[in-house]
Amino acid sequence: QVKLVESGGGLVQPGGSLRLSCAASGIIFSVYTMGWYRQAPGKQRELVASITSGGIANYADSVKGRFTISRDNAKNTVALQMNSLKFEDTAVYYCSAQKNLFSSNTWGQGTPVTVSS
């Protein structure tokens, strides 16, 4: 059974940093594309960043240069380092795992990030 558990969310001031982490179990982690999505109140869930099994990262334009996704295949974890946080980064952040383009995503339970002064 696939399980994704996120951690690291919280309250941060604008300009601050947070590091989210996602621990995966029940999958051959190294072959999965891992991603971080977010959903703000009243908005659709959107892709923030993803990283392929080969380590190729992709970012939403809104976070390029501020966020960095990384993975540790030995520990079955994926992280999202978020710097220079803005009010508009406030959302629930979800970890996802996708085996291939034809597979559905598996989701974690989400971790809230609030950027507020």
C-alpha cells in the first residue's frame, strides 16, 4: 500500500523559508516521479514542482528561483525547500507520486503553509 506522509509546514513571515519533506513507503521510490502540489482556499490544486526518477526538476513559473525540489532515493524522501516566501504561497501543500504518465497520482494528506506577517 502506497503511503506518503508530508511534514514541515507551518507559519512563516514573508521573505522567510520553510522546508517540506515527504516520506514514501509501499513503492519502488526510485522509479517514481515525485511532485509537490498546492491548493489555496477557493482555488484548484496546482503543480508547484516535480522531479523525475532521473532527477530532472520542473517548476511552476511562480516559484522558479525561490523553491528547490530534491529527492533522496536511499531514504525514500522528497523535499521542497521554499525561500523568499510570499503571501500568495499560502496553501496546503501535497506530496504526490506518479509511476508514469499514464498512472494516476497518489497523494499525501497535505501540510499547511501560511505566509503571514
